[in-house]
Amino acid sequence: MKKLFTLMALALICTAATAQDNPVKTDTIPSPQEKKDTIRIGNIIIVKKGNQHTGPENNNRDCNNNYAVNINLPRRHRELSNLSTNWFIIDLGFANYNDKTNYTGATANQTLVNQPGTGFPLGASDFKLKTSKSIDVNLWLFMQRLNLVKHHINLKYGLGLELNNYRYRSNISFKEPGYSPYNSTTAVPHAYVIRDAINFTKNKLAAEYITVPVMLNFCSKPGDFNRGVSFSAGISAGYLYGERNKQKSHERGKVKNKGDYDMEQFKLSYIAELGLGPVRLYGSYSPKSMFNNGLDLRPYTLGIRLSNW
């Protein structure tokens, strides 16, 4: 019994000593972990923090140490501008044409000058292209998108340069009006095409336009153009400002012939653009020939567009 009373006395003494070292406030509930009380007033949340330092020396502290105030404002949707601009867009693709020329017609025969003694006239095979090397590069200075219906339907337009390069498999040459190399006595009054006597390692026709595209645009996710689907379709009007026949051969070296090859001064094309997330594809097709001399070559392009939207 004496041992039992001795142990109880020691336990009471230890408990009293612990209580003096860590006094507990009357407005808190002693527990292994301090509780946090939360009060919500509208969008304002007040959280009472658990405070382990509650001795008399802390009574003068600012009450802000014991409370945290959080203000939850309603999240606003970012307002989209009714007019947005995208600067310096680049297109990288392939250029080709649909050959509808009537090579037996009188107009085409006036344009295609045959070398004497060859035995066969120029035809569709002479105008076939190297598809992988016929390149379309477009530099758009800007494109703008004007909201029409809740940013899902927009008017899209811009201004830029179209650079079409057609690489030929055969050895044809484009010539300006003048004397034919096969007939030095009679001048040809219009531009013409010949089958040259040498083999070219590089033979291309370049056509360059200042172009204005106008499209109607649909977008499934107006707030995030890197997601969802977008589609645009419309027309473009181009003005021809440069044409040249660039050739390379062992006999003549590098030759760049700039001139007037009877190409149409204006080009009207149907255009379209498809956006699948961040990937954007483009295409164009002109229902009219790019020449006005009997050659019926209707150009089209297809490629990828490097654009923000």
C-alpha cells in the first residue's frame, strides 16, 4: 500500500508541474491537435488558427496572428476582343496546277514554239512538275479576326505575299516577245515557250503576288485557339508583281530571266484553312489559268500554316 500511495503522489506532482509549464486557456479545447474554426460571410472566409503559444506574454499580440481572412472573388472569364490581330504569319507548302490546256488548239500552238527537226510538238508532258520541289511560301504581314457571332463566327482577312515556285522536269524555257531562237527573221509578238536544246539541272518558274484573303471563320473554342476545331473558307485576290524563269545548267551556269511571260496580272482563288488544336492547314485553288496566252494552268497550293490562330 505504501508503494501505491508513493506512486500516486509522484504522478500528481508531475501533472502539476506540467500544468504550470503549459497552461491552457479556458476558451480552447485541449486536444492532441488544435481545431480550426471557419466562418463564411458571402465570399469572405475567416479561419481561426490554432495557437499553441497562449501564455500571458502573448496576450498583447495582434489578433491577426490568430485569424486568417480569405476573400474568394468570383472568377471572371477573360473577355475576348471583338477585333484581334495576328502579325507575321508564315505558310510552308507545295505549289502545283491543274493542266487544262488544249494542246491542239490554235491559241496554244501560237505560244508553243517547236524546235525544227524534233519531230513532235510541245505537250502536257513538257509542263509536268517535280512535285516535291515545287514550293509555296507565303508571308502574311498580318491577319485580323472580327467577331460576328459570339466569337464562334468571325470575319477573317489580311495582307501578304504569295511566292509560288514551279519546278519543271523537262527543259522548257519561257521567252518574252521577240525573235525565236529557231527563226531570226520573224519576231514573235507575244510571250512563248520552247523546248530548249540543253539539259537543266534546275528549271523553275516563280510567280509572286501581293494578296488579300477574306474568309468566314468558325471556331469551336474562342477562348483557347490551341484546342478544339476551327475552319475558315473564302476567296483571295492577288496582284502579280514578279515573274521569272530561273535555270541552272553546265553550259550556261545560273541564269535568272525576269520578264513578261503573259501571265495573268490578277489571280482570284478559293481558299480554306483547317485548325486541329495547334496544327493549322491551308489550301487554295484558282478556277482560272495563271496565263492568258492559251496555256490553261490552274494553280493550287496545300501546306501548313504557322499561326497563333
